[in-house]
Amino acid sequence: MMSLLAATAINWHSIFFLLFALVACFFALAVLFTSNIVRMAFYLILSLGATAGLFFLAGAAFVGAMQLMIYVGGTLVLLVFGVMLTAQQSFISMKTKGGDWILAAAAGGTMLVLLISIAFRVEDWRAGRPDGDQLTAADVEDTTRIGAAFIGVRTDKLDVYDDAAKDGESEPDAAGQLTLQGMSGYLLPFEIVSIHLLVVLIGAAYLARAKKRAPARSASTTQR
Amino acid sequence: MLGSGWKRTSPTVAEYFHSAWQLPTALAYLLAALIHCFLLINVVAVGALVFIWMERKISGRIQDRLGPTRVGGRFGWLQTLADGVKLIAKEDITPGGADAMLFKLAPYISFAASYAAYLALPFADGWVAQYLSVAVFFILAVMGLEVFGVILAGYSSGSKWSLFGGMRESAQVVSYEVPMAMCVLLPVMIVGSMDLVKIANVQAGLLTNWLIFHDPFTFIVFWVYFTCATASVNRAPFDLAEAESELVAGFHMEYSGLRWSIFFMAEYGSMFAVSGLAAILFFGGWHGPIPIFQIIGWSYEHVPGEAWQLTGYLANLAGCLNFVLKAVVGVSVMMWIRWTLPRLRIDQVMTTCWKYCVPISAGCFVLAAIWTVMDIPFANDIAPAKPRYAVREFWLEQENRAAATEFSRIQLPVAANRTAAEGGAR
């Protein structure tokens, strides 16, 4: 595999990366410039699907499938479903006012500048990988590291931690395992996000209930 | 062969083209991808041809008719081809009130989602277009997208019947994805892998080794899975989206000609895909009821470093036929159900999902976990082909674990530096 990929001048990996990235960006713009909500949802499917393609290309099949399942299969189905349930006329179109355009452009532009400046600040990303021509579609083997990080183990810091253990800074506990000091990983942000989502869900349920109850009661009283 | 897994030592199709034909890499990959896609699209298309003929014959027999008898000889073999010719000849109508772009694209979205599931579906050991270590999850995720075609078709047709069909379909599919995923979780939990090739290979040997006989709860959960799968591919008795008696034809009412038939190709494609998934997860995949090839010593599994062997190839071919046969049995049962049971009402569909399928699958999940942890013997232990640890929680097996986890390898750069420094010190 390695010799095969090194032997060519055309880096097929980059070609597919560009293809997926262009599809994702093009349809993200299409979402902005269309006024029909269902078409927006459709363009969003393509854009998010292409993003999932980027994940598959990076060898992160699990994250790619997750993207398809949660965003494309979950969120967007609910979005289209909601539009269909609440549709007043056959095809809803949204008109964006001039002021909204300016506000949105300011917010989006700031975000873009921020992201680009951050992206260029990462040292490793400035130059291509030295083994760029040897990349395979599945450079990352599995999701063990992400999974471990979510339960609080920073696998990228294990060696630092190993050294600390060797120097006697960290003592093995009763079970003979080393206590994981200062290795909270992504556990805290993960928990914060999930609690935040829970609060949002409860709030949404409360709002939806309060709105629906009043007419339902009056309808039942008139029946009696 | 079709195996293009990055972990496999046998050469992939792309590598073959590159080394034997001296093609540039990009071209070799393109050619290999085209071959895989061509083979799979034939599985879907020819499968649909055969299944539509089967459906006509089965429905005919169940209703005490003969079904097609004339086209293509005695059994009406070529009836579907005649249907296809008729559909091509039909006018492709787009209603005036429709959202033309979405209306025209919707069938292809359905078909693309159904077809994408085949990319990760292995047909025999290593015979898979794209080997994924999370194939189960990928197939579930992709099959969930098929509903988009139906929803968009319902919405863009600009017709009330179609809109109702689309709404029912989305409510149904979103609901049934929950118990279906829980059912799939059981074999995944028992084997400890989302890799379909691995899941099928731990079930080698006699039929008692199939995961459906792993414990009583997997046995129950298979039936729940089959119910949910039938509902998620929108087949009767769950075909609310196209209920003829209430909604004329539901989401595909405004479609005619070839676009209409593409919806049905997608439907038959996903029927085969969910049945194939059931065959791998519960019925041993390509491992037959009786391990003939194991007895005569022809190995399915390609031993790394060994040359290509005809016996192994033939065993794999027979395994592929075995797998297809099992999936076809699943499809036939779906047809049998369709022509036997009356259609449910929408509230009954929802009740079946949330009040029966979800609690049963959740309860079975917990009980099967307890059964596995307690290591209680069941049918799987009658004639085990592999040692028990290789089937149950084989991920605990130390050698495998050391080889599979990243923990030993991710520290490589630093570890290498450290060894270099130590070497220098010495």
C-alpha cells in the first residue's frame, strides 16, 4: 500500500478532499441564498453529507457515520418534519431583510476571520505532512482515542504521564493502576454540553406545552 | 477480490490494477471503485427485478391466483422486464404545483441512500466494497437517510395526499430507528465489535453457533428487529406512507414512469439490505447451518501471507451464495407478511413501536448483558467452533487487545525519542 501511494505524483487523497470540500462549501452557500425552507434543508443534507465524506476520507468512519446519523438523519428529518407540520401555505419562502443581511455578514465575517487566524496559527498545519504522499484513506485506525478522551483519559498525554509515574510523582493505587491525575480529558466539556442540551430540551418541552394547553382546554370545555 | 480493507494483507483491487497493469494510483483507485459500484448496482437492480417477480408470484399464490405466467416462458420470469419497458415508455409527468427540482431529485435520494448501505455490507469473508470497522453503524446511519427521499417526494408533489404520506413516513421511520438500533446493539455487545466481517466470523461452525441462539433474549430480539426492519423499509403492514385505501398512493401518488420505479428499486434494495444485516447479525452470515467447508478443510478466512487458493475462493463463493440465500429468505418472509396481514392504523404503528418494540428490546438488552456477564450456557455451547472467549467478549483477549488498541502505539514519536536518548546514554 505504501509503495503504491508513494509511486505517484497525483495525490488522490487531495483530489477527493477538494471535491468534498467544494461540495460542502457550495451547498452551504446555496443554503444561504435560497428562500425556500425545504430546499434549504435539502442543500444542508448535501453540505453535511459532504462533510461526512471528509470524515470518511480522514479515516474517521465512526465520526462520519455519526455525522450522517445525528445531523443528516436526525436533525434534518426533524426540521423538514416540523416545516411540514407547521406549513401554512404549500411552499414557504423566507425573505431576508437588508438589515439582517448586514448583521449576518458582520457576525459570519468575524467568525471566519477568527477561524482562519486560528487555523494559520497551528504550526503543524502550515506545511503539508512530510508523509503526505503516503496517506491512506484510513490513516486513523479507530476511535479508541476519542472514546478514551471522552471518559477522561488523554491518550496523547499518556507518555507524559508515564514519565511522571516513573519519577514517582504519581503513585499506583491499590489495584496496581496508576491514578490519573490532571488527565480529565474531554470529560468536563462533554458533561457541560450534555447538561446544557438537557436544559434546552426541558425548556423546549415547557414552552411547547404551555402554548398547546390553553386551546386544548377550551376545546374540551366547549365539548362538555 | 472485493476486499479492499486497509487491515488486510491480501491485495486490493486497486493495488492489483496498479501493480499488474502499471496504472497510476488515481486511475487504479477510480477503476477499482467503478468495478465495486458496478457490481453492487447490479446486485440492487437485478435483485429488484427478481424480487418484483417473486412478489407477484407470492402474492398470487397467497391470494389463490397464479400470478404472471406468460412473459418469458412458463413462470413469467421476464414479467418485471416487461414492466420495466412499460415504465420507460410512460410519460414522465411533473405536476404544475410541484417544486420541480425536489420532485425530480427525490427518487434518486431514496435510491442513493439504499445503495450506499451496500458499500459496507460484506457478502462473504472479506468480500466487501469498503471495509469499515464500524460497518453496522454506517449501514444504520445511511439507511436512515432513505426517508428523505420519501419526505421530499411527499412535500414537493404539492398534493395533500402526498404530504400526509410523507409526514406519516417520517414519524414512523424516526420512531422505528430507536428500537432497531437497540436490537442491533445486542450482537454488537456480545461480539464486542461493529465490524460485520468479525461478527459473522465468530459464528462459524454449526447453526447452534449463530448469535440468535446465543441466549433466549437474542432470540426474542431478532423478531423485534425484523418487525422494526419491516417498518423502517416501509413495507406492509407498516406501509402507511402509501396506504392506497386512505391516501390514494401516498408519497408517490404524483410519480409516473421510471421515477416511480426508482422508488421501488430503493425499497427492494433496502429490504435486501436489512435482511442481509439480519443474516449477518443473527444467522451467521456466510457460515452455513452445517460447516461443510470447515469439515473438508477449505478455509473461508484468508491467512495473511498465504498465496491465493482456489479452494478458499470456492468456499467464499459458496459462502456468498449462502449469505444471499439467507437474505432472500428474509425478503420472502417480508412478502409473505405483506400479503397476509392487514395494514395497521397510524396510532397502532406508533403503539407497536413505543409501547412494545422499545421496551422489549431495551429489556432484552439488559437481560442479554447479564446473561453474557454471568456466562450462562445456551445453545451456542453445544458445539462451539471457537473457544468461548473468542466469541463472547473476545475483545478481552489479551493479545488482540494489545494489537488492537492505540495505547501502545500512539506514544510512538515520544517513545522513539526516548529509546534513542536511552540508546545514546548507553
